[in-house]
Amino acid sequence: EVQLVESGGGLVQPGGSLRLSCAASGFTVSSSYMSWVRQAPGKGLEWVSGIYSVPATYYADSVKGRFTISRDNSKNTVFLQMNSLRAEDTAVYYCARIPSGPQGPLGYWGQGTLVTVSS
Amino acid sequence: DIQMTQSPSSLSASVGDRVTITCRASQSISSYLNWYQQKPGKAPKLLIYAASSLQSEVPSRFSGSGSGTDFTLTISSLQPEDFATYYCQQSYSILLTFGPGTKVDIE
């Protein structure tokens, strides 16, 4: 069974850093297409970043240069390093997997982890 | 980036109603269009992929159509568990984008 479990969220001051983790089971992240998607309170879904099996990484313009996606194959885990955090980064962050290839849908989602950026 | 729009932004409907939500892309995305359902406090759930393919275990009252820039999600007979927010999402570009969502609530 595919499972994605996010962790690492919390309260951080503006300008601070946080690293989110997404522990995967039931498949291997090294051969998968993984994404982070966020949702600000009361708002819609926003794709943040993706990492592909090539490997290659991609970012939304809103986080480019501040966030870094990576993976540890030995831990079967994907990370999102978030630096220079802003109030507008406050959101629930979901890890998601595209099971069928780079142009497939986000078929599996974790439960999300809340990041709050506030002084 | 490819921009996605949805209409309406919200709608009120009754159990048994037929509901249609539309999604438009700012450029042609072929059939790389997916639909998700999200309930409060929960992660999104994939309903339809590749514009018209029903995800496993999703009830057949959900259907999708369209290609190019214009797409539709239809719920043929709304059920109490269908009251939620629905999002379209394009996967044509490696930079994924979502529509703003359509909230379906009880009339």
C-alpha cells in the first residue's frame, strides 16, 4: 500500500528556515515523480516543487531560489528545504506522487503538515 | 506558466441534481487535465485523470470531458458525500498548475 507521511511543519519567524520531510512506503522515491503542493488557510491549491526520477527539479516562481527539493533514496524520503520564509508561505504542505509518469495526475497524497510563518 | 480558470467559483445544489463545472486552460493542454475533490481538513482526492478517465473506486456518477483548452466535470446525480470543493489541474507542463476551485454546497 502506498503511503506518504509528511513531518517537519511548525511555527517559524519570517526570514527563518524549515525542512519538511515526506516518508514514503509501498514504492521507491528514486524511480518516482514527487511533488509538494501547498494550501494557504482558506485558499486553493498551489503546486510548489517537483522532483523527477532523471533526476531533475522544478519550482514555482513564488519559491524559486528560496526552496530546495531533494530526496534520500536510502531513507525513501523526499525533503523540502525552505529558506527565507515569508508570511505568505504559511500553508498546509502536502507531499504527492505521480504514479504514472511525468505528465500523470497526482494520484497519492499525504495528510499534510502545517507551516506557520509569523513573528 | 499555464493559467487555469474554473467556473463557477461556487454553486448551491440539491441531492439528485446534475452538476457541471467547467475548467479552461490559457493554452492548449491536449488531454492533460485532472480533477480533484477536497473536503475540509482533508487532502485532495483524484477523481478524473487525462480529462475523462475515472480513477479507480470513484463512483461512475462522476465524469469528465474536453480537450485542448476547455474541460468539464459532471456529477450526474449529486449525493450528500459530494459536497466539497473541486479543483482542475493541468499536467501538460512540468510546472503544474491548479484552477482556483469550485465549492459545491447544499442548497
